[in-house]
Amino acid sequence: MSTPSPSTGVRGAPPADEMKLSIIIPVFNEERTIAHAIESVLFQDVSFAFEVIVIDDRSTDRTPQIVEELARRFSQLTLLRNSRNLGKGSSVMRGYAAARGKYFQVLDGDDFFVSWNKLQQQVEFLEGNPGYFAVGHNTAILHTNREISFIRKEVQAKDFEYADCISNGFYCHTSSYVFRKFGDQLPEYFRNNSMRGDTALFFYHAIKAKSKVRYSPSISSVYNFHGSGLWSRLNDVQRSKLNVEVLEAIDKFVVNDKSSMEHAVLQKHLKYARRELGQPKQPNPPTTYSIDDVLTSCEKIAARIFDAKVSGTAFKGMYSLPVVDQLSELVGRILMFKKNYTISDRVFDESKIVILVSGFVPHGGGIFREIKELISIHVAAGFSVDIYSSGKIPTDPAVIMEHFDHPRITYWQANCGQTPSALLDELITKLHAAAPARIYPFITHHDVVLSAALQRGLGKKIVLDYVYDHGLSLAIHNSSIDKIFIKTQSQADALSPVIDPTKFLLIPPFVDDIFRANPFRPYRNGSLTTASAAARSYKVENEYTYSYFLIVVEILKLTGGTHYHYGPLQPQSLDFVHAEMANAGINPRHFVHVPWADKFGQSLLVNGVDLFIAPFPVCSARIAVEVMSCGIPIANHNLKNPGLPQAIDFVDPNQWTWDVPDDLFQIIRSMDPQALLEKSRSARQFFLSNNDIKVASKHIIECAGQPLLVSAPKNFQLRDLVEEGLIKLDLPFLQGGSPADTVSRTSQIERPVTFWRRTRPWRRKISSIFQGLAGRSEP
């Protein structure tokens, strides 16, 4: 059994000589939520030193005791206790004065961060962009009925200039902002009740810096709108009054210059804000969405990967859906919060792992084989293995009996007839009870519920075995993932522009070596026998420059031998190749179609295959590895502009490579037994050194290995299906790029007062003046 430690991240221990970030948490009577708020900071993945300063405003519940208990265990955490109840403004001032960080964030004790790389990304941005005084992001609002809405609707990053900031041109929630810290303390006027909120803090730093702010569409925090907060407990009239009071206080204390343009702008704001006080307000309930709404909408979008117009392109490249991944992680995190599942008190079963699957298709490709071998590695090492299925893919019980009948393997399938939220709740409850040392997710392209179940704290580590090298890689952007097993350097290069490369560990494709010695013998059939294989027919059935079937026919003309094709083929493909063979005068028996072979390697050897033609333009990595285990030489195609990793990225670099068909034909013309034996020995040795399951086992069990060095990104970068225009992000709660209505904390969140639209002509008039101020800041 083991307990978790605070995350200094997969990035390694941060330097202790410079405090980079201070998180200030003012609290009063928040015993139900404070642990979640603090843990959402403590377990962040960061590469820098940070501190968490909690200021208790004389709570009368167990809030200070909870914080003290956490502070005894985590050195980053400090508790300051006010001698009497002073109000939030005074608490923030005290935390600000105690903060040693170059940057700071205020987090209310009833809110929490969602993304575990939020702080790393924001600090990295501010470090690299001195012209910005803050960076914020989107925030989900959690309502009392467990439904959610969002502060903003944009899904595109955007910069807001000083003119936007001072003109109330946009809004992000307190839980989103990381600010540059100006000076050692806030002015005394922050003790004023009207200056205690996030609007005053934002305006103060904007006017100090006279620079811009970056908005990120990442949904990285939750605002817990429970009706008892400083803002949420007010009625409409009280909110309108507070709106006026805040603007007046900012003008009086922060601006304090009636000749300034800032004063003129604020007076414009106040004119409309005061007018709101005298206008009757019509009931306008907020538009909120249930967890089921979110999951259902996300699944519909992800499932479009199977649409013919999308799949024809998507399965030739590496794609993801970052917004869907974020939304899935968000709703799972909200369920964790509602179930009061915390992290710091967890005790994990070091002898157990959990394999998460959407279901099993034994003949559907290399993933099933990968899962079986991953399980066998852990069983051999003494682990018990629980397999949890969401039931998204129907699984025949006979498959479980045939392949997973072992006393240390347990299979459980969720009730897939439930609503998405109930199914997610069941999965999270099951994982929480198991408390495994490691969770390995294998998620089909549209199983958003399983994606949402990937939550930090359910297992000691979540390790993604990156087997989806084409199509849609769902959950790849889930920030709860601790490590990613990468198969090749080219995959690392492709993922690194959007995924933290410090998570990568190189674990090449592996299979169990069933041979004690190299079993390959050339020319068993008297003539050159060739073969190819693809778990899915589209890997060879496509409109690529060179036709796989025409090349096969040409090879048969050259060799007079037989070609075996393993894997499914469309009837029209078989008709085509037979017609071409007939035209060339080749006996149709020389092309043998084997739809499936459970013992693929042995079948190749039994059939006397001398040369394996790696499928193109889409490769089959595990098939190539099994071919090498048999010592069978391979001919790999080198694509000019690959959209995916190629066969040559996975296999022995000493094998034959061809660029154009004439290269391949020349290789075959010059082939002899000695050349085949040399390539065979090289392939077999490469397999034993890199791909034998015994080599991989140690790295997998230890979840360690040499981190990958990332070079220049390849043509087959991981790309966003939405940004590439392959899928439209038509979510009712987010919009694909049009600016959202402005929402101010000093206006009603459910029915925002939008000064921006009313003052737009005025804003255009002053914009050019403020542009001249941009970049000026006070020390």
C-alpha cells in the first residue's frame, strides 16, 4: 500500500532557489470544499517552486483544522489565521503581502482547478511574454442543481489589449487568472468592501501594467456557484448596487485622476450601471446543461470520426479533439468533487492494476494483442489485474473465458444501459474502490464516458499506452495522464507540439518471442514467396500514388512465386487483383488471401514466406514486429510526405527500403539466399534487442526508461479535427470562434450586463489612445 505525494509533476523536482508562483486562498467556513481547492493546486504538474497561502478569516467550522492537517503533510502549504473576522479584502491583502512568488493567483476556497497542467502553462506563457500582465482561461460554473454553464463561449485563444481591459471588454473568473505581482503589498484601500472582489484586483493590475492579457479557451477551473458566496448570495438589486459601488471604488482609489482617460471610461460605465438600478429586471433563468447533456454532445462529435467523409481523411493521419477531452475530464472531475473524493488521503494497492477498455474485438487489430501482453507482463510480475469495460463495444463472454481465464485476472463490465452520467458515476466509484497502483486506459474513438473516468487520484498513476497512431486519439489531452508509452521517436516528435514531452517514455511495440533460435530459412518453396498483412483493409485499399495490388501483380510476374495477403479485403479489391493477374497470365492461385491467422508468425513460416512487403501507405507496427521475431526480411516503403509513422520508424533500419516501385522491383531482381539470410539475422537481432517482451517488461513494470528527446515535428503531427475543418464543433454551450457576450463578475452571471456593446462607439474612440499606453508598466 502507498499514499500519494504532492505533484511536482512529471517534470521532476522544481528548483528551490526561486519562488515562481504564489496561490492565495482566502477562506471562511468552507470545510466541505477547502480540501478540493488546495489539492487542485498541490497536485499540479509543474517544473517550478510554488507556495499555497491559505488565510482563514476566523472560520467557525473545521476549515482551519483541515488546512492544518494538510500543511503538516505538504511543505508548500502555509496557514495564516486572522485574529478576527476581517473580510475577504483583508485576507487577500495579507496573502499578497506574504506571497514570495513572481506571479500570483487568488483561488476561492469553494472553487477548484480542473486541469493539472494549468499553472505550468500559464507561468510558461508569462515567462515568455513580458508584454502581458495576466493570463486567464475559460471556467465552468457549477450550479446548485449539479448542472453547469460556462463563463465564456470561445474555443479560440485571444489577446485583449489595455483598451479592452479598461473598457470592461471581456471577463474571466477569479479562478482562471495568473497575474504578475507588482510590489510587496496591496494598497490599504483593498480593505474597503467594494474592493474585495476580482474586478477590483483585475482593474488594479491592468492599470498598473497598462499592458495586455491573454485568454486561453482551456476549461481549467470550476466556479462553485452555490448561492452562499459573496456574489452568488445577492439578489438582482443587490448585485446592481454592488456593481456601481465597485466601479466607483475603482475610479476613486485606483484611478484617482479625473483628468485621465481611465476616469472618463469608468464614468461611462457608471452612467449605464446607475441606469440599471432604476430598470425593472425580468426573470431570465440561466441556460445550464446537465452532465448527460455534455457527455452526449461530446460523444456525437467524437462519433463523426466514423462518417465516411471524415474517416477517409482522418484515418490517414493523427488527430485529436482537445475540447472534447477537456469537457470529458471536466464532468468527471465534477463528479469526483460531488462524491467528495479527495487525493491526499488515498492509500493505493501496489499489487493491483486496472485495464480500462471500451470492449474487446479479438480480430480487430493489434490493440487486443497489446492488452493481452500488457496483462501477461503484470501477472508474471505478481500483480492482480482488474479489467473494467464501459461496454461501449459489445464483448462476447466467450472471449473473456478464452483469453483472460486466470485466478489473478478479474473482468467487470458496467451496465451500459444507464444514462452517461450514471455510467460514469459507476466507473468512478469502481475505480475509487479498487485504488490501483496503475490505470491503463484503452479507449475507443468515441467512448467519452471512459475518457471522463480518467481522474487523478483514482489510481496512483494513469499510464496511456499510445497505440492509436491513426484516426482519433480520444483522451490524449486529459491532464490526469501521468505517463505515455510512445512507440517510436517519430511519434514523440509528432505529439510534442501539443502534449507535454516530459510524460513520454519510449516503449517499442513488443511481442513474446516463441522461438529459441532464428527459424527463417530462405526459398523453402523453390521460388521467392512474398506476403503482406493489414488488420484493416483501408491500409492498402486507398487512392495512394502507388497501388498495392498492381505492385503485387508485378512482383508475381518477376518471381513466379506466391503472395499471401493476411487480413480483410473488400470483394472488389479481390476482383481487381484477380483481373490484373489474369491479364498478366498469372495463375490466380498465386495470390492467397488469408482473412485472419491467430498465429500469424507461425503461419508465415509454414507458408515459406521469404520477404514481407510492409503495408502502405498506412503501416501495421505490431505486424512488422512479429515478422521480425520470425527473422523474415522486410521491404519498407519510404513515403515522401507521410501522414503517419511509417513502417521504417518501427523496424530494423537495415531492412530494405524503397521509394518508388522500380526500387522494390530491383531489390527483388537482385535477391539471393545470402542476402535474405543477412537481412534475416539483422531483423531477428533488432527484435531481440528492442521488441522482445522480456526487454519491455522491465521498463513497463518500473514505468521508467530513457525520456525521449524531441526533435523537429514530423509531417504527421497530432492535429485537431476541428481546427483542420474535418469536424464541426457545434456544441450548444460553446461556440467555434465567435466572441462570446461579455460577462462581468460585477454583473449577474446568469444574465450578464454587457457594457461592452453599449459603449462600443466610445471604445473605438479611445482605443487608439490606449494603444499608445500599451507596454508601459510601473515597477
